[in-house]
Amino acid sequence: MALDTARKRLDEMLADLERSITAVQGEHPEAEHHTADAGASLSDTDRVDAALAALRRQRAEVLAALARAHEGTYGKCVDCGLQIPEGRLEARPEASRCVACQGKHARLRR
């Protein structure tokens, strides 16, 4: 993927993520709840918190990819240094690892 194309897609992803984070933050339940609704409110809060955490993680990945683009290392695996396959970058422009290294990374995180 051409660097200009990657930057444009990453910028668009970042803008979408920012909008999504703002929208999800607006879903936080009110601070005051009726006692009967405490269980439902807790699960709503948990759902919102989990969604925000996922969106923030993805935003961090996009920001890191933009930083790599600025540094001239975009498209190279952060672990092994080899070129990340074009198809992977097309599917996940924020990808920081090749498929093999991503698999190793995912196994270590379990």
C-alpha cells in the first residue's frame, strides 16, 4: 500500500474512532439509579466501559501506525523487521506485525 494511501486511511480511521468514542461516552448511564435498576445499570456500564476500552486500544494502534508512517518504518514488522504483506496492510492498515509475529504475540498474551 502506498504510504500516502495508508496515511489517508489511517487518518480516516482515527476520525471515525474519535466520533465513536464520543458517541459511546454519551451512552454512560446517569449517576443516580433506582435500586431495582442497579443490576441492569451495572451491566450497561460494563458494556460501555468494554466498548470504550476496545475503541481506545484501536485508536492507540492507529496513532502508532501514523507515527511509524512519519518515522519511515510503516509497513515493517515491529518484531522481525520484515515487510508486512500488502494484503494484511490493506485489511488492517494499523497492523504493526507480520502474520507470523502477530500469531506469536497473540499466543504470549493468553
